[in-house]
Amino acid sequence: MRLEVRGAVCGYGTKKVVKNISLSIQSGEILCLLGPNGVGKTTLFKSILGFLKLLGGEILLNGKNIQNASKLQLAKAVGYVPQAHTPPFPFTVLDVVIMGRTAHLGMFASPSRTDKEIAEHALETLGISFLKDRIYTEISGGERQMVLIARALTQQPEILIMDEPTSNLDFGNQIRVLQQINRLSQKGLGVIMTSHFPNHVFLCSNKVALMQQNHVFMVGSVDEVVTEENLKSAYGIDVKITSMLDTKGNTVKTCVPLIH
């Protein structure tokens, strides 16, 4: 599966929020979208998901314009993991995950035994089967985020879009979510995710897109995009990028903000 964004112009009504965005991702790749608040990252996601009509350019799935695809077809190909939320009703974790099968069910159909097995497999893949009978509203923020990822996997997409998957998580849960994202890409899933933490790019991304104010946009490899100069331009602060060795002797980069 290959997703391409070509010269996309996104916005609301006639208001253009994002201009001339071009990027691509295919199965097994992780692209991290960085940028300060208000530059249009969520607006771009809504356009890729078909929630917003493009004001210009095109978005292609395997060479076919998504504007010619039905919402059902798009839902089967592209999954979405929102920031953690609390539903209005106390569903069990398994019920929440089974909701990911909606795109595969008829209008009035109920989930089948196969749908339940797919949902349980998603929970098992993420190592959270022990949560399946728990009430979703009563589990921790990190566990909820894992459940939302399981729900998206139950949809059986080939591309996964994740809006700040580590938002509001403590340090340990952030790393656990990133580890799962790495494992999913190794199994062939393509992932586009946003993050407010440049260090996350060093931990799990193949590609990076950096969105800045005034419609400045760049995309490329981690080394090309995540530089001290580019981060200062995007966020307005001085940073230092340094390297260290991990326990296996591999070089790992990290980004350190400088406070004057």
C-alpha cells in the first residue's frame, strides 16, 4: 500500500490552513509529522481521512484518488487513532475494540464470532488481552491509548494515522506506545503519526515532515530534517542535538532544549 499527498491545500470553506504539502508513505514505513501548534497538522490528517475536502492538490492510495473512493473503502484501507478520549458510556475494552469492525459490517449487522476473534487478536498483538473485560473508562491513560490502537488494528487497515499517540502519557507509557508502533511497522503496517517531541523521531521514524508557520514545509530523512537549525526555526528555541551509545553499542541521537 502506498499513500501519496501531492500539492495538497487543506482548510475549511475557503480558508486555506495548509498549502502545497507533498509526502508519501508505504507499507512498513513510519513518517512522523512535527510542528508547533496551529500549523495545520490535524487539518492535514482530516483531509487524508476524507473528513475534509481538499481545496487543491490530490491524495492517492495506490495511485487512485481518494476522492473517488467511498468512505467505506477508505475506512478499510486507512485506520485512525485519535488522542485518548472518554466515551459517554461504560463499554468494556473488548466492546470498544470490536467497534473497529464497523467498516466491515452491513448497516444493521451485529459483530460475528470472526469479528470478535479479530478484536481479541488485536488485543493479543499489543499484549493487553488482560484488559478485555475491564471497563474502558476505568483503565489508565496509557492503557486507553493501547486500546485505541487495538481498535484501529481491528479495522485491518494498511495505513495507520495516529494523532499524537503519546499525548498526556507518562514517560514510560510514551516509550511503550512507540515500541508498539515500531513492531507494527515491522509487520508491514505504514504509520503516519504526529508528535510534539522531536526525540520520538529518533526512536521510531524512517521519515520526517516538519510543518512551520507561514506554510513552510519540509520532508525527508530524519538526519535531513531534524537539525538544530530547523527545530529552532520551527519552535523558536535553541536546541542541541547530540549522540550517545545505547546498551547494544548503537549510536542514538537525542535533542536537548537549551534554556538561557
